[in-house]
Amino acid sequence: MAETEKKWYVLRTVGGKERKAREYIENEIRRLKLENKVFQVLIPTERVYQVKNGKKISTERIFYPGYIFVEAILEGEIVHILRNVPNVAGFLSESKGGDPVPLRPAEVNRMLGHIDQLSESQGEEIATPFFVGEPIKVIDGPFDGFSGTIEEVNEEKKKLKVMVKIFERKTPLELNFVQVEKE
């Protein structure tokens, strides 16, 4: 296979080893001086915010688990080198043992556009594991220490309607996601 222009390809990796595989690929590119054949190695990620134990924790999540995107000119031994990197299962291709199939321009634009959106967006997203009927404990505010049940979840405003017992009477409270934790 002799490609003369650079295109984007998808490599399948062992689940959870995407970063390690990228590191191996980048080291091989430097070691074999192939910077003029392999241009970019990407793992699209997004920042996700979760509330654990009353604290907001930021984590980075891989957007396409088990895949790495490579921009390269696949000529000579480059296909063989990329296929034989530790933690890489091979190229995403149409047929078994066939030539790697490049991504279509629309797919590349969508992927790169999505990466750009994720890097530009400063809006924080909290992944909420809260569901109606779930028991929670209030950890902040005047009702700290009270337990209750979720009656309503408002994702947009990041608020919960919770029923707590105060003096043996059920009372509705409106609380922020960060003011409660699961029991």
C-alpha cells in the first residue's frame, strides 16, 4: 500500500491502554525518525465533573474508548510498525487483514470539531448519579445531617427536590447537587 498524502486512520487498542499505546507510538516515531510520515496521534477526551463526598472532582474521560486516531502517510513499513506496537490490536479496516481504511473527510471534521468544542468549552458539566426515589444525606447548609428521598431532579439548574423528615413531618427542600451525597 502506498499512500502519498496524509490521512486519518483509526487504530484499535486494548481497552484502558490507549494512553500507553499512544506513548509507545510516539516513542517509535521519534526512535525511527518518522515525524515526516506520522504527524499526529490523538486520543479524544472530555472533562467530566462529578460530586463525590461533597467535593467536586474533575476527571478526564476518553471519548472513544479502545481507539486511537493517527494522521499519517501509510507507505513502506509504517503500517507494520503501527500494527505491532504493544497494546495495539490493529487498524480499523473493512476486511480482515486488508489495507487500513482512512476516515472520510466528514468523519475527520466531526471528530476534530468535537475535540475543538471540548477544549474550548469552559462550561462545567457535572455527571450526576442522582435518581428519583434515591435516598440521600444533606451534607451542606442549614439541614446538614438530615436524610431524605429525592422527589425531583433538575439537570439544567443542578438542583434536587428532596423530602426530609423534620419533627416527624415530611418537608420538601430544594438543594444543589453539591449539598447532598448518596446514602
